[in-house]
Amino acid sequence: MIVNVNLRDNDQKRLTESAERKIGDSQVNIEDGWEAVQTFLFELKPVEVNWGKITSCMQKTGESVAEFEERFMQTWTEHAGVNNNSEDLSKDTSMPLKATFVNGLKPEISQALKMKYDDWDSIGTTFIQIFEWSAKIERTQDVKLRALQSKTLYNNRTTGYKKSEYQTYSKTKPQGRCRNCNEEGHWVRDCKMSLKHQSNDEDNLLKRFQQLTAKQKQTLLNAVEPQGN
């Protein structure tokens, strides 16, 4: 009765119902009734919130969204002045809880979430939804990163020599020993001696052909390319 004097109507009703429920119809459980009063008074204490601790809880490098969510929920429970269990918090739609979690995510995940799910801050969005969206974005980014790494590794393995290196290698590579002049560095087809002999032979044939009579020239030409073809 003394406590009820200083309480609002709603609080008076809650306290009375809680105490009467603990005491029971027989009113013999007096200790349980006083425990209910003490619990009620404890809940009336001003809530102390340590926003410094909460906002400094950020996702670390190499830490998954699931691991960060577990650490964040523990920090929130300890420093936000709430008595909710994890199941109740997962259904929470309040902005302070959702906003501090989203801002604590890695920048690439936080930005992607805000762009893809523009209703993340709506009153109907629960904390568990935001967590699931964040984990989905993380999985998508991991898949893209692994695909990029695989492509880069494949390109590095199949590139081979750089063009300039290949050209230099081709120019400096020895071409073997010529079977015509027995010198190294070229093949028979490129041998100067063969080309010179070939040129001399052609000159000699031309001179000999020119020394023939007209009848001999015609006879020779007819033998090489018969008339009528």
C-alpha cells in the first residue's frame, strides 16, 4: 500500500497482480509476495545504458556476420540495460538495436544491406531479418571473391611468356648447324653459300640458253611446255 501511493495506475495494477499471484489465494506465501515486490522495484530503477561500449562493438577482420551477431548481442544485453533474452531480442523492431548492429557491420556489408533492403529501418522489420539479410550478403560477396581469385589464378597459370620475353627468346635462340656450310646459326634454306650457288647456276643456264639458235631454243621450249597446252 505504501509503494502504491507513489505509483501510476498501471504500475499499481501490475504490482498488485504480481504480489497477489505469488502470495496465492491462501495468502500463506508471504515471502514470495515480498520477492515479487522487490523484483518490481528493481525493474523501476533507472536504466543505465553504456552507448560507448555498444557503438564500439564492430565486426572484426576475418569475423563472420554470425560471429559478430553473437558478440554484439552479448554486448547489447550487458550495456543496454535490458533484461530480454535472445529470443525476444531477435524479434525486436526498435531502431537503436537495429541501427547499431548495421553500423557495426563491415562497411561493404553495411552499405550493401542499406542499398538492397531499403526497408531495413522500417518499424515492421525485426532484428533477426536484418541479421539474415547481412549473412546472405556476406555469402554472396564471398562467392564473388572466390570466383575472382580462381579466374586470376587461372590467368596467371595460362599466360606463359610475355610477348616481349617470347620475342627476345625467339631471336636469341640458336637455329642449329647448317648442313651445307657446317656453320651454326642458320639452316640450309638460309645458307648464303647455297643461295650464291643457286644464283650462279641460274646465270650460267641463262647464258647457255641465249647462245642457242632460234630453232634450238624453240625445240627446248617445246620439250618443256608442249604446244597446244
